[in-house]
Amino acid sequence: IKAAESCEFFSECFHNPGEFTVIVLGDLDEIPGASDDKGFLGLMEKYLGSIRVPGSGDEKESAIANGGTGGVGSDGTHLGACNLPMDVSKIVPIPFKQPEDSLRETVRAQMVDPISMTQVTVPVGIEPFPLEHAMNESFWITFCCTLLENRLMREMRFSRGEIYSVSVTLSFAVESPSFPTGRARGDMAISFSCEPGGNAADKLVKLAVDEVQSLRSVPVAQDEIDSMLETERRGYEVAQEENSFWQECLITACQSRKYRETKDLDAAYSFKEDTRRRVIASITPETMRDAFQKFFKEDFAYTAITLEPEAKQPEDPKE
């Protein structure tokens, strides 16, 4: 990947403000002149709609004047037309394969803080069709990650006191929205930090893998489920008081397949919320075990990479 070509591609794809989606939230009544819809839209037209689309000559027009399609030149062609494919099936996917064998590596480098950092990555996948099934599976695998993180925090930190921090995250960022393999492929990343040296990281990697296997085979206690759901409920209530929560909701809704189908933000948001509530209502020790069995094979492959600080070279006594 060449930096210059990447910047050129970015500029070509995102240089037309008429194709931007602008999300504004907060206490709009506090903005002078925006106390009602008419005043707010007037401000949007003044400060955003007047942005000129890229082009040449005096024919340049504002993005809003052309319905978000760019300005029109003297030859009748559109200026600043977007080069991004609007049909997701035409997006060229990044070719990649999920690992089939496990890998364990330790990398040493100079570090400001002498700590050991490890990430265990496990390939996962969900069925992307139909949409209702995909949304359901996305919530189930998310709660699997939450339950695993709670279990690892209890075992690694509270019971053993061997880590500084631990987290379990989920990502499908590399997968193409056209799903060329018929599955949405991603990975679950278990990240933790601990004291460097010895074989502490190796033992903790084994512990993390063993915990996934345990959650596949043995239902957790009901109090673990209750604790997870109560933490989820409280965190969700607190998050709803923040603008960032609603910003993320709107961005997610705008980018969702449900919105592409319906062009209705309310429908996209409600669809996600209704699915979330149904999944939460059906979580039990047994259904969580079934979910782990579905998303993680008995002999699942993983990649474990540990970053360790380089050993300091002994100082020369002559210096």
C-alpha cells in the first residue's frame, strides 16, 4: 500500500460534501436561531449547504443546490461526483483467510513501560442472511464476549492477581459488506497485560483458551448470568444519558442494512433494540453454553502474540 495512492483514493471518494451525512445532536434550543426546525435548517443551509463542491470555473455550485449530487459544469457534467460504489455488491473485497492452525509468538521491542502485553485472537463467523438472523447472532456473540471478559477478569485478576487489565472485543472490520464467502467473518480478541518475564503470559494464554472451552461445555452459574445482565442494564441506562451514545446509535442506524432497505431511521433503530431485548430475555446458563458451542469449535484455532520489553544491555563499566 502506497501512502500517496491511498491519500489520492481517499480524496477522490470523499471530496463531495453533497454526499455527506451530517448528524447533529444535543440541546439545539441553546443554539441562537435554531429553536425550531425552520431556524435549524436555515443554519444548516447557511453553514453546510453553502460549501462548494470541487470543480473548476465559475460553474461550481453548492452541494445543497444540486440535491447532493455535486455541481454542474458548462458541459453538463457533474462536478465532484463520488467514486465510491453505492451498490455494496460492487465493492472489491479484501482477500483474506481465517487461520486454521494455532500460532504462538513472542515479540521483543524497546518499550517505555516495561510490561508484557498479549492478544489472543480467535476467528469467528455469523450467518449474514436473513437480516433478522444476522442481528440475532450478532447480539448472542457479543454477550459471549461479555461473559468471557467477566470470567477472565475474575480468574486472572481477582483470583490470581496476575494481570493489570483484560478485555474481550469483537470485530468484523475486514469483512466486505457483500459477504463474498456467504459468512460474516471476524475475530474475537482477548487482550491482557501483566508483568514481563518468566512464563506468565504463556500460562495466561492457556487459561484464556481453557475458559472458552469451559464455557462451551459447562453452563455457568445463574448468578454469573444475573451479574452480567445487571451490569449490562446499568451501563445501558447510564450510556443513554450521553450524547455519544445517541450519536453512535444514529451512525449505526445510517450504516445498517435495515436502513438501506427501508430508508427509515426509526425502523432501523427499533429493529436493533427489539432484537436486543429478545436476546436478553432468552439468556440462561444453557442458552449461553449453546451460543459458545455455536460460535467456537471444540478445537478452535487461535493466534497469540505477546509483546515483551527487550532485555536491557549491561552498561559498559568503562563509560
